[in-house]
Amino acid sequence: MKTVLKVENIVKRFGGITAVGGVSFEVGEGEILGIIGPNGCGKSTLFNCILGQLTPNEGQVHVDGKLTTGLRPCELNRLGVSRTFQLLQVFPQLTVRENLILSGQEHRGTMASRLFGKRDAGLGAEADKMIGFFKLGHLAGEKAGGLSYGQQKLLDAAMAFMAGPRLVLLDEPAGGVNLTMLASLKDRLQAINREQGATFVVIEHNMEFVMSLCTRVLVLAEGRVLAEGSPAEVRANPEVVEAYLGH
Amino acid sequence: MKLDLPRILGLIGAVIAVFLLLVMPFGLGKYGLFILSQWAVMSIAALGLNLTLGYAGQVSLAQGAFVGLGAYTGAILTTNGWPMIVAVILAIVLCFAVGWCLGYPALRVQHHYLAFVTLAFSTLAFLLFRNEEWLTKGIYGIDGVPRPSLFGLSTDSAIRFYFLCLASLALVAFGVWWLIRSPWGRAFVALRENPIRALSLGVDTRRYILMAFAIGSALGGVAGVLYAPLVEFIDPTPFTLSLSLNLLLMVIVGGQGFFGGPFLGAAISVLLPEWLRFTQGYYLLIYAAFVLGLLVYSPTGLLGILDRYLTARSTRAASAKRAAATATLGDAR
Amino acid sequence: MSQLINLIVSGCATGSIYALVAIGFTLLWQTSQTINFAQGEFVMLPAFFMLAAVNIGLPFWAGILVGTALSLLLLGVGFKRMIVDPMLRHGTLPLAIATMALSLFMKESVKEFYSAEAQPFPSIIPNVDLHFWGATVSTQSLGVLALAILAVIALQFLLTRTSVGRQMQAAAQNPTTARILGIPVERMIMYTFLINAALVSLASLLVTPVYLAKFSSGETLGLAAFIAAIVGGFNQVRGAIAGGLLLGIVDNLAATYISTQYRAAVPLVLLIVVILFRPQGLLGSAEERTV
């Protein structure tokens, strides 16, 4: 299986605190890797280091074999890496459709073609397809700010997939979503995983969600990898249980 | 296109404005035409600054210097026999390049550094205008800047020159409108609302901001090239920090980020000395106090107030609709 | 050589004034994200308060007190309550722009309500030329330098050795945590504004005798403050001090060795060079980039 993401020995310190103390792992094509761990174990910091939001003190990140440590998030995105955020981040002033077109427009053409070309950057049809896929059809022309929380979550996920990414990092996608919406979200994620062959890395607290969605799970505690394996293996691991109960 | 209230109002306003702009000049004397032409020229500069400030969210304190750069380019070239169109092209290239060179290092660091770099550049430009006498004739100024001839028609008369300014404004306004409606416009909304999210979607915020600043500066240059034949005499005096501040306030008062903002702001700024003439020296003081008060009440300027009012109305209407809908559905939760 | 010493000493004197103004500017930025584009006018105004007090018949020393008190009230409390607080909820950029409008307002107010002419201003330090080691140094330069140094030492003492000062630092570095710890963050921020008002009043007192009181003198002083703060390192008080001194010396040397026409350009070029090659300033640390 081809390795899409290779994280080698990432270390990130903030002053005297070591948030991530040497984490390494690999993700193969089509896998859905879950990263779990108690609060403050460094999950979000790790994500930010992979995604270029932060520059790690040590360590390297390779995407599809290419060295990506220290690249700016927009450059990473154009290499095929996409993300969702813990806190909802859609663009409230733009309509649902426009949010989606925006998510894909920087992947086609150049600055010049975006200035002189079509208004929707040729993405109108794709945006409509994505709207259909995430069942947001009746909201296509609404301003994103007017959607309910659950609907915004779906839009957020849809935006991450517009550019047909190779690798998607989801930061607590299940946060604050009700059960029906959660089932819908999980269903959509699995469908995209099958159809686009996208690789996922998911940070989550919701055990149920992680265990049923992910093919492999990584457990972090205090900035280090505690355990790795299939959901069943990890759940049965005594160290993992203690790490969670200990907090 | 959705025909909601703001759009309708905007269209009506635009139609009325265009009508007035085409018809009014025939009833005005030389001075009135001068004021109107000045408004048109300043609107061009303000449109450029609105790109930088309203759409890309950056403060530029050098727009006045770019107007000066354009004015001197125009004055020097046209008094040496070159046609004005050459001056326009050169001014665009020059101001764009200078804007790029100023913006690139400043934006790489911290976004608020652009304000200080443009502040420094503004003062530097003034010094250059004043000192390089071999080129700019220094404090003596360049006299007798000719008005251009278009297709054999001279624009010497006040009313003809006014229509040239108006046509130029229309052209620039169209260009800016096109830019805002293109995917670039979408990128600007995104990077203003949430730059981190925009970056994660592949929007190169730095590149877009830099382009907005460079283009905005180039438009300042265009305004300058028109300004030279308008006043027919160019010396360094007008191109100080005050002009940059004035242009900034035009954009702010009109409403930054709104397409019509610069037009409104320029009108207020150009007409204010006329309206407040009875207050003698105090008009600038009153203006400054007005701007301060306006900023506290509505940082998005006058058009912002209108927008807020209209949005509040439509939100109330939408809530009422939702409330009515749930009422008829009974307990649908 | 003796001229060089003279230039450096008087450069340090001017520089120390720039430093005072730059410190206040940096403090405002650190504690409340306020970029005060009116800082130059803040230095221009207290002198006029003092002059006005003297004009209504008070002796000079009383005028200084009244002027300083008015400055603390208007430029400290008034500025914060009436402009910063309402604008800050709209964001940093609107506040910065409001201070630009404020600078225009202050300039025009002085021009209309006091005078458009430059006014002489008495110095609190007698101006006598001292000669030693072949160099000529004016007591005014030395006095300014001494007073400015005293002020900076007092400020450092306040910030690092007193409980209030440490609370202020905590409030600046991490307001949320500070609140949890029970520190009255709002009040600490108000103290910063008062400190800035005090610093600009002192700067006004020291600089106006030399450059005369004029409504437009805020422009150059403000620009000097911004350059000093950035060149030194925008995020630190030490940077403001270093930047101010450097700027003062450079400015003075430029006045002597460079044509009068372009002497004002030297600080500007310095600013652009620093932003190009060492954007964190001389004493600043390279921060996480803007992304």
C-alpha cells in the first residue's frame, strides 16, 4: 500500500513545554486513521505541525513522498492536503454554493485565469454535485451564516473535499453534532473514502464515532504515541484504558 | 439575479447618479465643473484604495504619493510632447511596480507593517518630488500641463475635460467591478473574514493582498495622470501625507468594502469645503470630529449604516417568516 | 572627533526622547493591540496645555503640573474610554484608523483654538555649553538624557519590582489567565494608557523647548516613534529604547553629514532597510511568521 503521509519524529515546544515529544507514524492510501488521546495530549498541535500552521522544532513530514515540513498551508493545500477545523469555519457572507466554489477555485488555473475567466471558475457543476452529495440541495443559495450548526458542519466537510484532496485531516468532526447528523456525516465520509480513494486522518473524542469509522487508531498521551493498531486492539489495550481513566 | 431591497436601492441610486452626472454639467459654470472633475479623479484614487483597504484589509498611507507619482509622470511626459495615454500606461506600470516592491517585504512580516512602510514612503516620495529639480522642477513646479486630444477632439474646455474624467472613472469602475465579481472577489471576502481558513483552502492570502495593494496603487497613479491636466500646474505641495490621509478617510466614510463607498466618500470630501465654507477654518476640524463619531458608530462607514439597516430589516422579516411557519406546523421539533 | 562626541551626545538626548515616545507606543500595542497613529500629536499637545495654563496667569511650574494632569486625563483616561474601548470591539484596524482621524482632529484643534504659529516654550533645564576633553556638550542635552534615563529606570522599576507592575505584565502577556488569577485586567490596561500619557507629557516637556510648540510638530515626532519602535523590535520595551537611541544618533549624524534636503529621508530608509532585512527589529526575536 502506498504511503500518503509520513510523519517522522515531530517535536514541538512552546517555551518550556513540550507539546509534542517525538511522534512518528505513517498512513497508507485509502486508510482512515483515527488519533485519540486525553485532553492536552498534543493532538491539535500535531495536526498544526503537519498542516503548516506551526513549524515543528524537529522532525519531518512527507506527503506522497514530498517533503512538506514548513510549507505554508496554502501550498500544502495545493499539493492535495485538506482539513476541517475544530471550530466551525465556513464563510458566513458567502452562499453555500460560493463557499464550495471558493474551496476549489485555487486549485485550477492561475491568478490571471481566475481574474479574466469565468465567474465560477468552471466549478459550478462540481459544486452542485457536492451539494447533492452532502444533501444540502435546498440550501445552495443561502448565505452560509444562516445555516444551522449541523448544516454548517456538513458544508465544512464538503468544502474540504471540493478540491479532490489526496489527504484530509479532520479535527473533531463530530463535535457538537446531534446523532442523526452524525450518522449522516459518517456515512458521507465513508462514501467519499470509497469513491475518491481519499485518505483520512481524524482527531476525535467521540469513541463510538472513531471506532466505527476508522480502519486504524493511534493513541497519543502527553505528546507521545502510546499505542497503535486496529480499533479493537486499541480498545482492549490496558495502557490506553489507564491513560484515559487516569485523567 | 436576486432582486432584493438592497439591490433595487443600489440600482436606483446608480441610475439617478449616472443621470445627474451626465446632465448636471451643462448647468454648471467653470468652477462647478472643476469640482465635479476633481470628484471624478479622486474617486478613481479612492476606488484603488478601497481595493487595498476595503477588500484586502490593509492600510495604505501612500495613496497620495502614488497620485503624485502619476501626476508627475503625466506632467513631465505631456509637457514634453508625449500623448497622455503613454503617461497613463507608464504611471500604471510604475505605481504597480513600486507598490509590489513596498508590499512584498512588508507583508511577509506582519500585516500591520504595510501601514508604516507606506507612511515612510509617502514622506520619501514628497522629498523626492521636492528635491529632484532636474526632473520635477522642485518647488517651482511644472507649469502649463496640456489637456489631451482624443481622436482629434481637444479637451481644453472645462466641460470636455470633465467628460474625459467621467469616462475614465467609468472605465476604472468597470474594471474594479469585474475584479470584485471574479473569483478574486471571492478570495478577498474569504481572506478578510477568516484568513486562516482561506489559507487552508489554498487561497494564497499574501499574493492576493499584494495584488490588491499593487493594483490599488496603480489606480492612484491613473488618478494622478488625470489630476495633472485638471489643475494644469504640478508642484509637490498637494502630495503630502495629508492627501493620503484624506483619501483614506474618503474610503472609510463612504464605507470600506462597499463598491459605492469611494464615490460617496469622495463626494463628501470634495464638497465639504464648499458646504462648510461658512465655518471658515473649522471645516477640517468638524470633518475630523465627524469621522471619529462615524467610526465609533459604524466602522463600515455610511454605506455600512445603510447595509446594517437593510440587513436588520430582512433578518426581522426572515425570523417572522420562520416563526409563522413553525406556528402553523405545530410542534415540529 | 570632538564634533562627533557632541553629535552623539545630543543624538542620545534626542534619541532618549524618541525612546520615551516609542516605549509608550509599544506598551499600548502590547497590552491592548492599540496602534496609536496619533502618538506624535500626543507629544505635541501637553506643551500646549502647559502654555495655556501659563497664559491664564499660572507660574511655569504650576503650568507643568496642570498640563500633565490634563494630559493624563484626556490622553490617558479620555483616550481609552472614548475612543479605544468603543473601537476595539470592532477590531484592531478600525481602531488604528480612528487614531488617524484623532491625529487630524488634534492638529486642527490646536491650530484653530490656539494658534497656527510656532510658540516658544521655556526649558526646565538651563542651556549652558560645557567644555571638556575638547568637546562641547550642552547641559540641555545632558539634562534631557538624564531625565529620560530616570524616567525609563522608574518605569522599569514599576513594571518589574512592584506588584502593580507585575500584574500589568501578566495582563499584557495573557489576559485570560490573568483574569482567572483575579487580576483586574481592565484596570491594568488603563494604567498602561496613563503611563503612556505620562511618558508623552515628559517627552513634550523635553522636546518642545528645542523644536518650538507648533500644531504640526506631531508628524515628525510620531513618525520617529513608529520607526524607533519597529527598528528596535516592535514587541519589546527594550527595543523601543534601543531603537529610539539609534534613531536619535542616526538622525543627528545625518543632519550634519547629509544634505539638508535629504536628511529627513535617512530614518525612513533605515525603517525600510530594517523591514527588508531584519523585520523583527534589532532586539526582537523572530516570531512565528504570519502565514
